[in-house]
Amino acid sequence: MCNDSGEGGYDEQAWIRAEARRRFEENRSLAPASAIEEAVRQGHNQVDVALHYKICYPRPQYVDPCTLGGESNFQRQSSRANTKLGRLHKSKVQRQFQPRGRS
């Protein structure tokens, strides 16, 4: 049965167990102490994020809408011409709604 009380349902509990088991198996062959410490640190960070956001799943990475997702170039993808056109259009629209003096 699924528990919808907000405390984590059966599906979330099963996912947490499966994910923990998968990560332990994935990291079973880690030998250097520094690599083991890093894996433990990542696990603690995941728990902190889960407690803060009240979700057990990893947070999706945010990608700014004005950038290309897969590119390493995170600059705005607009040209000066487009920006100037936008400013001209904005000023034209604003002029339409300016208060007019009495006649």
C-alpha cells in the first residue's frame, strides 16, 4: 500500500533502498581512503539535500533558459541587433500608454 501522508510512500522507500544498494555495490571496489571519504561525503550531501527539500530523489541540475544546455559557453544567445530591436519595440509600446496632456 502507498502511504500518501507526506512522510514518504512505499515507492519512495523502495527507491531509496534500491539506490543505496546500487551505490554501495558501485563503490565496493574503492580502495584509496580518499576515494572512500569522497563517496561518504557525497552520500551525506545527498541526505542533507533530501532533508532540506523533503524529496529523496536527486535534484535536477538547473540550466539557465538563455543558454544552450549542452554547451560549455554559458553566454547569452542574443545579438546586439535583437537586443536593440527589443528596446525600440519596448519604447514604442511604452509611448502608447503615456499619459497625454489635456487639450
